[in-house]
Amino acid sequence: MSEMIYFTEEGLKKLKDELHQLKTSERKKLSQQIAEARDKGDLSENAEYDAAKEAQGLLEVKINKLESDLGNARLIDESKIDTSKVFILSTVKIRNTKTKAEMKYTIVAENEADFKLGKISVNSPIGKGLLGKKVGDKTKIKVPTGEMEFEIVKITR
């Protein structure tokens, strides 16, 4: 059985839009490329045809993955997010207990993570380490550079 994937409304819309674009315009483009390559003659020595067929296969794999994700999608009701603990879609202000540096992250589904925007995956080491914690809690999290301790300063929606 496949794992549920959680989405915000925005994330689910992006997924549906991407799937629609791949199934309509991208499939059409690749079909045209294959037809054009086929018209050029001997298929056994036609690199354009081989490349287009390979691209078509990769496109179908991506479409199948997105359709599977959509089938396992669960929409998160942002109005019901509890801010007493860290959950998915919580915005968390944390302090590194050693350096006293403060950071703010929003915990999101893996497919919506964007570190530059302060959105970290619920499946990332920091995301996992923060889940379920309350303001004032301290947690040690293993990161690629070693182990760090963070204190939860604030939780918002």
C-alpha cells in the first residue's frame, strides 16, 4: 500500500497543473517529435527517433508517478492546525542552543519543500526532529555536520 502524501491547497493545485501540462502539451510535443523522426527513414539508425522514444518513456514514468501521488494525496485543513505542538504546516522559530542563532522554518510536505523560502520537509532530519515538540522543548537533531541541539522558541500557523 502506498504512503499518504499531504498537500496544502497550493501544493495540490501545482501537482494537478503539472500533471495536466504533461498529459496534454508534453505528450503532444513528443508524439510530433516521434512522427517527424519516423518520417526520416530507417529507424534502426535513427538517433532522433531513439531519443524521442526514450523521452516518451521517461514522460510516462513521470505521469504515472504524479498520478500515483494524486491518488494518495490528502489535503491539509490549515484552519485546524494546532499551534501547541509542531505539526506539518507549523511555522517554527528555533534557537541553536550552542550558537544562539535563531531560524524560522515552515514544516511542509516533501514535495513542497523549498529551503530558500524557509520551507523544510517533514521528512528532513530537522523536520522529523521538531515534530511533536512544544515551545520551550529542546531537541537534539542529527544533521550532516553532526548533532545539533535546538530549542523551540515559537510555533505559529
